[in-house]
Amino acid sequence: MSGPYYADDHVTLYHGDCRDLLPDLGRADCVVADPPYGETSLEWDRWPDGWLNYALMITDSLWCFGSLRMFLDRAPEFMHWRLSHDIVWEKHNGSGIARDRFYRVHEHVVHWYSGAWDSTYHETPVTLDATARAVHRRQQPKHTGKIGPSQYATEDGGPRLMRSVIAVRSMHGRAIHPTEKPVGILTPLIEYACPPGGLVLDPFAGSGSTLEAARLTGRRAIGIEIDERYCELAARRLSQQVMTS
């Protein structure tokens, strides 16, 4: 493996195919991935076969962006992972092209894990902006079955659990990569699945948003990007952040 394309005290970026590089990078606390969905005829939109097996070699915790169609089409490739839960990222603008269906203004982000859940790092996601209110717990519906104890505790007025639908403006009009994700949607995912000071790995680094979000939250990060054009743009972005921080 050749040296990094960019590196500083917090983040490292490699140029290449993640399937070639992942086996040599060691363990990561979590992977945050935004792979090509493989839903269009665009040249770059090609699902990278086998990447999930390589991710499984280096981590027990995976956040993966995607559409429902993508996850259904690729379901057999997730067979070695266990589903934790999903987040809906609500965007301010739509990305749907079909004119006979509901206008699509969201993407899914699914958390997967392997091994025992109790040994998988996860920080209960809470929001601290709750207003004072009385909490009344309803009787548990019979159809939900027995639900085990939770580490989450609340007091009147908060904190309270963060909702699973998260509204963050997309990068439309500001993006330097066609599928660039805003730092605002990446931050809660990283804080949930990676301990402070831990290591986040992004096998499809694109513009470097995951690397930036990891650094801003006190985590280390490694990114891999196959297109050298975006390696250059990400490196420029990351170096500017170091200079201004």
C-alpha cells in the first residue's frame, strides 16, 4: 500500500479502491459509508461488489447511507451483518426523478453491527433542547412483546431521545462532490457509534465530509477515495480546516 494522499494529526486520506486498501488498515471503531447506490446510468454510479465483506474485516459497527431500493437489491450482501436501526435524513430539496410518485426528499441511513450488541459501542442519542413537560408512560402495547431495560433515563423537560427523522439541509448548490453529505447529518451518526478519541473509517470519502465531521467531534478518521479528482478537493478542504482551526 502506498502512502497517504493527505494526512494530519487527526485524519488520513488514501487514494485507491477500498477493497484493495481495507485489509491493510487495521481495526476501526466504526465505518461510515456512502457507497454508489447503483441506481442510475451514470458512469460513477456502480455498486462496488464485495466491499461489505472487507468492511466486516475491520469493524463491528457500520453506518450505511442508501435508498430502500438499494438495500433491498443488495440484501444478500448484508447477510453477515445485523440490523440495529435506521435513520431518515430529511433534505430540504428533492432528488426523485419519477413524476408519477411522491417527491423523494429523504435518504436512509442504516446502522449495522456484527457480534454481540452489548459489546458494540453505542452512545444513547439525546437532545438537550427539551422544554419542561410531564412525562406519562403509557402501558406497553401487547403486540410489542417484552422489551428489556434501557440505559436511557429522562427527567421532566429533558434530555430526551433524539428522533429518528433528522432534518438537515443538503449540500445542493454548495457541493464539491455529486453525492456530498452535510456534516450536520454525519455528526450524530459518528457520536453514536464511535467513542471520543476513537477511529472512524470512510471507504467512499468523496469530498471529505466524514473526515471533517470526525475531527470536529474529537475522533480520528481514515478516508479512502477512488477518484483522484476528489482526493485533491478533499485534501484541500481538510488542509484549510487545519489552518483555520
